Amino acid sequence: MLTVQGFYTFLAVIIFTGLVTVHKTADYWKKTCPYNFSFPHNRITRRRFEEILWSLHLSNPAEDEENDKKKNTGGYDRLFKIKPLYSELVEACKTHFHPHKNLSIDERMVASQARISMRQYMKNKPTRWGYKLFVLADSSTAYTWNFFVYTGKSMSTTGHGLSYTAVMDLLPFAVLGRGYTVYTDNVYTSPTLVQDLAKKFFGCCGTIRKNNVCFPQTEANDLPKKAERGDLRWIRRSNLLFVKWMDTREVTMCSSVHEAFTGRTVTRRVKEAGVWQLKPIPVPDAVVDYNHNMRGVDLSNALIGPALKTRKWYKTFFYHFVDIAVVNSFLLHKELLKLWNPTQTKPHTQKTFREQLLKEMLEFAEGSAATPPPASATTCMPAYYTTDDSRIRKHCKRCLKAGIPRVKTAVYCRKCQVPLCLTAKKNCFQLWHDEQ
């Protein structure tokens, strides 16, 4: 039976694996040099850790079997195995932090070699094979505020394509309010998206592809063939600004919140008279703000470390969800520290934050283990699952073990914390305890 103490210790091991990397998971329990770690073998055995990991499910197995029967139908949910924790984590990310003015949207890859249809290949990402997430992050803190898992081409769209739909789905306008500026790369940016966001009082700025249908194709405002660094051209159409700027290569931008040029410059190496030298060159405001604010998702991806390897796709997501929770907690800690103790000279780094979190989780596990159970819960007696106005029914443990699914009961053992049938015709409560 898994206790709260045992699960906290299990989570502490997962956090520890993000701090200390070894070739195989079994190496954490070796007692020979150089693997003679005092933790985790002094708190949990390797066998117990693997038992918990093997038994780990993020959804009800019986309900998951029912979902599997719906494969190749419209009622099948490809994310059913992770849906409970997935939904709660997304809601928690939104609840505990309200983002600042600037937001960034991009993809994130969760590494996996599992051969399932949800796995994607992206050649321009550091992690090329894995599961793709669309992520909305706060630009100034890199806090992951919203995300969803891409499940494939069957995903419904609004008629404007996946990129447009992804941005709109990530922005719950009623929750956020108005006045935000969203930064996107050329995968998402389109004049249609920028205009539709403006109608909802959201600014938008991003790089855009020149072959986009609505991108202005005018020779008069085009850069010369041998453009020098710092050359720029722009054109306005309604509330949209389109900019071309020459850096090492041509950069094209679309924005609804910027002026074309206000005199800002950047330092670049320029060759003059055969000599390379540093020189300030003019730069559009949209480019400067894009480079500064688009880093939110990238920084968030950098803070999230590699996970333990597993053959089960839903366990890969479990590790990733734990990492999102830890990283977001660290970023919230930094924000609260600015408010409560801005003069602190040595705030936590992510490494020391994880170390402190690991320590406190183990202390909590010890405290919960030291607390004796109440006298009323020391004997096996039937009780009812209840809320304020109704009874809750759960799947009978003995019926599931006997291969009889979908048998629910409102009765449980108050000591064993196991749901068991107890009726005039069926007494799983007695049979379960007789078998123990």
C-alpha cells in the first residue's frame, strides 16, 4: 500500500535524478564508488521505487480500458491516460500567477523514442523526436502559464490552420483581460492573426514569412539586392506595420503595436575599407522588442531538465509535468522574493532551490510518518465516501482484482483505505480481509 510518506519520497527521488545524472537508474542505489550516494538507498529501496513506478497511473485503469474500446471512433481520447493530472496542472499554472504585459508563444518538444502516432519530428529543434507541446509563457519570467499537447492532424481547427488555432486556444481572453502583447515566430505570425488579436485588444508582433498570402509584395519598398547591414524598409496597411531589415540576412516583421523606427541602434561587426570594426547600426523597434520578449518559452525549455527514460508515454509526461511544477515554483519564488526581500544578495538558483525542495519533501515525509493514526482508524471498519450533499462511488478493489470491472461502491475500509462492496448479496469487505 502506498502512503503519503512513500509518495513524497518517490517524488523526491525524481527530483534528485534531475540534480544528479547517471547512466542507468539502478546506479542511484549502488553502494560502490563512484555511485555510493547516501540518498536514495537510505530512504527507499530500489525495488520499492520500481514497484511504485510500475504501478503509476495518471488515470483510472478501468475507465482507461473503456476509452481504449472507442479507438477509431470520435469518442476516443488520445490523452485519456494523462488527462486528470494534465488538466489540473494547466489549471494550477493559470491560478497561481497572472502574467505581465508581454507573452511569448512557441513549441516545446518532450523527448521520446516511443513509437506511437503522437510523436513528432522537428528538424530545427534541439530535441528532434518527441511529443510536441504548444506553450504560452510570460516573457519576463519564463513562467509556463498555459500549454496543450499536440495530438496530430485530426485536431480540429477554426478554418485558419493549426498555427492560428494554437495561438487562439492558448489565450483565454476572459481570464487574461486586455492590453497584452503576444510575440510569435514565423510559424504563427499572419496578418489575419494580428488583426484578429487587435480586435480583442491584444497586440501582436512577430517574424513573418515573405511568401505569406497577405504579405505586401511591392518593389518600391523592397530592400536593394546588395543591401548593407542596417538598411530597412517598411509599409503600413491599416493597423499593421510590415518591416524588412538587413542584418546578417534579411529579417521580415509584422506588428500592430510598433512604430517603424525611432532611432534605436544595435552594435554589429561591419567591414569597412577591408577592416572589421564594431559599429552602431539602425534597427526597427519591432526587432529589438521581439528579441527581448520572445525568449520566454526558450528560457522555460532551458530550465526544464532531462527526464528519466521510460517506455510508457504517459510516464514521460508525468516526469515532464513534475518538472513544469518545479520550474514554475522556482520562478514564483524569485518573483515573491523581489516583493518580500528585494535586498537579499544570494537568492536561490534553480539548483539550490531543487536541493531545498528535495530536503523539505523528505522532512515532510518524515513528519507524516511520525504522526500516529487516529484511534478511530486503527481498526478495519466499513465507512462511506461522502461529500457535503452526496455519496461518492469508487471501483471495488476486490472486484477489479478478480477481473470484474466497473463495479462501484460507496463503502470503504477506514483503516486500509480500500473501496469494497458491502451489500446483502455481495460482501467483498469480508472476503477482502479474509484473503489478507
